[in-house]
Amino acid sequence: QEAVQVVLANERIPAGTSGARLREQELVREVVMPASSVPEGALTSITDDLVDLEDQVVTSDLHPDQLLMRRGFGPPAQLTGGLAVPDTKMAVSVQIDVDRQVAGYVRPGASIAIFNTYGSDDEEEIEEGADSTRTRLLLPRVEVLAVGVFGDGGVTTTTADEDEDEGRSGLVLTLAVDQDEAERLIHATRTGQLYLALLTDTSEIEPGPGVDSRTLFP
């Protein structure tokens, strides 16, 4: 029944939090526990252990009262909430029904093209009374960083979109984009409908005028 001192999280601590920040903001506390219940590698001191880890960061989210382990720290990288983002890029998430994202075959690491169906404001089409809906290529090639909702305990899950259409399901896709791509993607999610295409290294795709009801058929 020998007692040892360990370090526990006071609150939820996101991945990427440095050891220095843990100490300075008092995000952790020291408690005493039976030695038999403490796994090897547990931190035992805020002062000594976290000083050694001040230039390292938490590599995965910590939950309240979770024991801090030395192996849970690592060198800082391009981490944003536990997600590795490519240099010069940012991560943006969008929710898309499964039937519009290649039936769920889109996986992290995949390259995709994104199309957008929207209401055109072409004055000639409006005057002629034609259907002004148009579909065009929005982003020719972007990388998928994650698929699903990052839930409790780090579990990635899908969510049912019951409000729109009971029985259909939607997935949240997180994509690596630059600022221009992010602006267009966010605007398109608010004004139109997105549709994804799964690409290979040799897929041929390029921007164009798109199609509407008048140019739909060859």
C-alpha cells in the first residue's frame, strides 16, 4: 500500500498544449495514489517532470482527472487539435451526405475534386425563363485530412442527418486547403450543394464553364 505522487488533469486539455502551459495555467494537479495502481511512466511532479517537458506538447486530448504519462508528450508539430495539417495549409470541415461523397469511400489521405451545384444569377438565363441551376468544378484537387466527427474519447463517428431526410446519413470531412480554397469552399457550403469525386494520381480534371439545363446533354 505504498503511496506515490502523480499528476492529473484538472480539465479537458487539447492536444498541442505545452508542458509550460500546463504549469503556468494550472491545468494539472498533484495527488497521492497507491503505487500498485500507478502505471510505469506516470508523471510524479509538476515542478520537476513538467520542467523537463516544457518544450514538448501533449500529443492527444486529455480528459478531466486523467493521469499524465511521459509517453503522452512529444515534440511540437503541425498539430491543430490533434490533427496534422500540411505546411502552408489550414483545415476546414464540411458536412456532406454519403450519397454525395462517393458512397462513403472517401478516406483520410485521399485526393478529391469538389463540384458545386448552385443557382446561377445569369441575367440572360433568368430573362429566358430557363432553369438557372448550374454545376461547376469548385476545387480541382484537395487532400482529405479526416472523415467523421471527432467525439468523446477521441472516437471518430458518423452522424445521422435526421432533420433533412430520415434514414440518410452525413459525414463531416476535414480538408487541407489554402485561404482562397477555404473562402470558396465555405461560401459554396452556404449557397449551393457540394458533390465529391474521388481522384487517382492520373485523374484528368480541369476547371470549366460547367453545365446547366441547356448544356447538360452533348
